[in-house]
Amino acid sequence: MKALVDDESLANVPITFVNPYIPDYLKSKGIFVNGKVRFGVWVDDIVDRLVGQMYHDYPERRIALKISKSMKALPYKVTMGALQSSRWYIMNPVTNDLVAEGNGEDLGVWMNSYGIAEAATKLTGKNYHADGSNYGLSKYFFNSVLYKDMRILGLGGLPLPDGLDDYMMRALATVGDINRGGKKSARLFYLMDDKREKWTYEQNPLILYLLHKDKYSHIYHSGVKLYDDDEPFYRNLLSQVPSDCPSTDSTRPDWSPYWSTTSRMNWPKNTGKVDCTNVWEYSGMDFMFLYNLYRLVFCPDGFEINTVQLKNTRQYNVPEMQEADVQYFYLPPSGDVKK
């Protein structure tokens, strides 16, 4: 939103509110000014409120992981004897209870705290690092999982499985442009463009390019192998979407194994049940999102929906994406990756 949406005038748009709470709030935050909605300011406010629910400063308790039968991290007054403790967790601001997911029981929010703070800082320009999220174990853990490499005292590293799901970390790294090797490094782009079997999140390199175009345009343009290999990959993937909607019904003539997941963007591995007795059909939002990203990156001029072209893609009932089953990895250029 912040990169692609401008301020919008609502002068000619009739709006009625049930109560004054929302318009008063938007005006107080400088989001709604002189009849215009300032979406960039709105994004900053959303980020600020989200991080405010994830980080809890004193006098709120810390989440601590102590040796117990459950081995769950819970809020403690005293963290003595804790294997790890953190102020990064999510609580319900109304009931003051831990929420069902993201509550920190497994230190999941802490594991992503470096990425959360980096992404929020990149979006707003305000520093959100706190409780050691920008150094030490939290930063080390985040980069180790993201780059599949646990470095040990500069003496080498232990590789982690490529199939390890790192969806949240990839999403946060994309927004925050988190590069191991410094902000000028382009290593992240090559990492994001890995086509991993089952765990490919195709939206991330396109978002990374659009958010940080000035930085990555020199390695991602027509005539460069990375770009020239990606364009047909995305085009073929989009051409496989069923004409009706993504579904697990494998008996349909337009069924596609690439569009039968609960969410292509978030859970590409989860293909659902395909026994046709419990058929699931899904929203086409993932297709629309990826299609728009494709057009913005590969067809930036004349951004129009070509209905004739879309109809022609429906002929691909049999997947023609042999390369999608192959894991291929692009390494950064040899030498100085910052160039």
C-alpha cells in the first residue's frame, strides 16, 4: 500500500459513520486531512499499533522458557532459571490474556522479533528494535533460519534443511530488505528467487523488487538470466489457474495441482484433500495478487487486463511446468556481491 497507493481524495465520495470514533481517530493521527485519506500515514499507524501489541516493556512481565513438563514459555515475575526470556509476545489488550496464536508459548514472536522490528523500521523510518532484537541470539536465529546456515564464530557453519518452512521470516525479510552481509548486499534477492519444491513463495522476489526497485533493478531486468527465467515461470504458473476457481477437485478438466492449495501465497505445500468426497474450493485472491505483481514487474508499461489473452490461457488444462518440479538455486555473483 505504501509503495503503490497515493493519497486519495474523498471529496465526491459520500461516507456515513455510525459514530465519530473512527473519523475522529483518523483525523487525530493525520490520516484523514482536508478530505484526503493519506494511506502512507495510515500504514505507519497500523504498523505502530501492531508492534505495540507484540512488544511489552516494563512493568509488563517477560515471557520465559523454563524447564518443565510442558516446556512452554509463560509470563513470569522472575525469570531466574529461564533458558530464554523475552518481551516479544502477543496478548489480548481487552482480556489481558495470551492470545491463541502468537502468544509466545513457544517463543515464536521472539524468533521473528528481529524481522518484525526491521520490517517496521523500514516501513515507517522509526526504530522499533527493543529487548535485544537487533543483536545477539534473536538476530542470529532469524538469519540462520532465513539463510539456512548456522554460522559458528566465523569458523564455518552448519547447513539447515532447505525445506525448512520460513514463510514468516521470508515475508518480513522482503519488507525489511534484510541482507546478511549488510544493507548494500543483494544476497537476499537471490535467496528469495530460489524455486524450492513445495516451499516456493513466488510473491516475495516480486514484492522485494517493487519495494526496493532502485537497489535491485540492475540485477533484475530483461537480458539477465534471473529475470528471463522468471518471466515464463510466472506466466506459465498463472496460465494454470482454473477458469472457475482454485479447487481440490482433480476430476475437473481445468484442475491444476499448482492451484489446489488452501493458499498459494501462504501454504503452497498444503494441497488439501483430493479424494473428491471432500472437495474444497478457494478464493481467487492469490491469483489476483500474483497476477498484479507479475504485470507490475514484467509488463510495467500499459498496465491493462487483456481479456483476450486471459481467455487464451484457458487451453492449458495439462500442466506445462516441468521446471516447477526442479529445485534450482541462483547464487550471488562471484566476488563482491555489493556491486
